[in-house]
Amino acid sequence: MPKRNYAVALETWKKETLVAMMMIMAIRQRPDMIVLMRQQWLGVAALGLCLMQAQKNRGRRNEDRLLVSAFSPDANSQANFLAVLDGHGGSDGADLAASYLLPLFLSYSFHSDSDSKSELVEKLRRTFVDADAKLGEAASQCGASGGATCTVCILSGDQLTVAWAGDSEAWLVHSNGLATQLTAPPHRPSIPAERSRVESAGGFVMDGNPPRLNGVLAVTRSLGDRGVTGSTPEPEVVHRQLKLSEDADGSKDVCVVLASDGLWDAVAPNDAAAALVAMQADDSTKSEAAAANALIDMAVAAGSTDNVTVVVAWL
């Protein structure tokens, strides 16, 4: 892929908050618009190896957002930035966060004398924390409302780094039809470690179906919810080396799937993995479009009443 010049992108980012707020009303009618505009403004194209699909379930406003872009960590390499966000309390938080993520990430410089993995982890952490801070500014200055879960995957060759805050999950699908959860655990009040962290921060968990942070949120980490005691934008980050060729047992990694909880609450990950492996083996259904749409269809058929957003990245 050609090299990208991000000088214009970073200059545009300085005007980000004002422009994004002006776009909110239009985006509410066209939830895909912000992704397309981000790609146009930043001079990056949607990846050929990925497909983004979103399904608005009947009776619900679609507050899911997604982002797929290519970027160049340096002059000699290319990487891919994938993100899924699930908004709550209004769509402003997801709209704005989707517009902030990539410009923020690109604004942090790499230092060649440092460990690249630890540096990437820190860049992702700063991206989440700074996006949350910008959401706070938008709330106080412009009246923006709502928060969002956020899951980001960085794919570079056989290296995969995943950061998440909330319960939008990423799974790695293997050729044996099984899947490995990359975002473990999801940040929900029912998770003992999260409950303990919340209580140590002065918050509480109200038990119910589902349990809720301070009786309000169904997640314990997110962007745009710092006003809720115990909530934090601090992501967890994991790094994994992918198996792109078959190992001794004949298995290899096939694809990465990012999706909002509208998929995972209705479809078992190994069922999704088996369907994807079968599609990869059949040339007539191997396209990324077929893969993402098939998972959405599975969620709807299984009775999902939530919005369903899926990003599939073949490896």
C-alpha cells in the first residue's frame, strides 16, 4: 500500500471537537457517516482484508460505531487500526470517540530506542484516556452526552495488540473451528475483579439482571463516564503473536472478529468461529462481506434485540 502523509490529518485534528459536534445531528441519521468521513479526512482507505457491518435492531436507536483504517508506524511498515464502540445514554459519546481515536493515536510519536511492544501499549492507553478527556470537554463546552465502550485492535504482520474498555469483545478464530477471547474479561460489574476495583474507588454494584455500576451502567470501564464513581477509561491491553502458518497440530489463526455485545450475547464464540472457518473453506462464501453479514444474521436469528456491529479481519 502507498505511504500516507499524516501532516494534514493531524492539522485537521486540531479542529476535531468543533467539527464533530456540528456533525452530530447528521450522524444520528447516518451512523456510518463518521467512519467514512474519518477515512476521507485522514487520507486512509478501508482495508481490503476487513469488512464492517452494522445492524440496527428494530425499536432501538443505533448507538454502535466502528472505525477501520490503515496507518504507517514508520517508513517501512504498514499496520491496521480496527475499532468497535457501543454507545449508551445517547449517541454523542460514540460519535465523538470514533472521531477522536485515530487522530489521537497518530499524534503520539514512536521512539526507535524503546521497546515497540511496551510503547504501543502506552500509546493505546493514552488514546483511551485522552479520548475520554476530550469527551469531558465536549460535555462541558457543548452539552454532548453519553458514553461508549471501546475495543481497538492493531494488526501489523503477525503481531496483534488489543485494548478494550467495556464489553465489546474481540476473538481470535483458529482453523480448527475454535476461538480464543482476546478481551478477557469484559468489563462488567459481575466480574469479581472489576467489582472490587469499583468498590475500592468508592462506587458500588447494584445486583440485578444485569448488575449495574452505581445502579446506572452495565459496564465498569468506558469512555465519557468519569462522572460515574468507579468508572474508568483505563483500558486493558494484551499483545499476541499470530500463527499465520500451520503448527504441529495443523492449526493456524484464521481471522480476528470485533463486535459489540449484540453479537456475543446471542451467539457463542465457538459457533461464530465454526461458521467463519466453514466460509473460508468455501470460495463462494469467503468474502469479508459474507462473513460479517453471516454473523449478524446468526445474532438476529438467535433473538438478539441489541444493535449488532461486526468487524471481520481475515489474516
